[in-house]
Amino acid sequence: MIKYCLPILFGVIVLAYFQQADALTKKDPYIVPIETSLYKGAFVHTYNVCAGSNSLNGAVILVYSKSAATIEKINQQIRPGLCDTFDTRIMAVDPNTIQAKLIKSKDVAKTVKILENKTKAIQTKISELENVFIVDKNNKQTNMLKVLKSNLDLTNNKLRALKTI
């Protein structure tokens, strides 16, 4: 049993070493996805948040899929060159659509404004398409409307999650 565990342990130690070395070479903080697994009807998305060359104080992680969005607040300090592991439970139809985005606390308001503007632009495009075309099930515009409405839902999910801060 031990002979099988040692290579795995060695691999984890080597991965941690290279992530720490990588964290020191990057200036800005960043996220490294680790895995996404199914647990009790939802997905658990596990990822490392790395500080980069400066300490990371007070950040928000926006975790989202095509059907849901949630936030994780990072209340502790992550020192330069170090990473900390987090996991977030989120609903998704396809686990490959789950993403995590790091937003510095000072940038949350700016990100909300960007998402509000994106929402307005998508709503305008939907209105234009609905007014210009007679929509039928085989029409190319129908597919475009579906994509736009899906993008609108995703953007609104992100916006709702960020507004809870």
C-alpha cells in the first residue's frame, strides 16, 4: 500500500512546489482550477487562489456556470508567492462550464457596472431581433435569440451574486 501512496504524495509535493514558484513569478493574483466533482446533487469546484508577487487582501471569487453563479469571499491574507485552496458548491448542467474569476475587492463595484451595461446591451439586442424578425422554429434568428437570452441569464446570475456583497 505504501509503495502506491509514495508516488502520489511525491506528485502533490512537486505540484505545490511549482505552483509556489509560479506564484512568485506572476505579478497579479490568479486562479488555478484543480477539479470539479459531483457531490450530493451539485458540483464542487476546487481551485487554488494564488497571490502573485504581492499579498492578496480581500478578494471575491465569482464562480459561475451557464445556469448559476455564486461568490466566495476571501477574508484572509494570502502572502506573496503562496496559494490557498478553496472549493465552491454550484449547480450546473455541464461541469465543464464552471469557471472561477478573481475580483479584487476594490474592483467589485466596477465589475457590477460592467455587468449592468452588458445586461442592457443584450436586452437591447434581444428587443431588436424580436421586433425585426417574425420568429419561427427553423429561423436562424430564433437560435440567436436563444443564445442571447442564455447570455442574459448568465450575466444576470453573475450580477445577482456580486450584488450580495
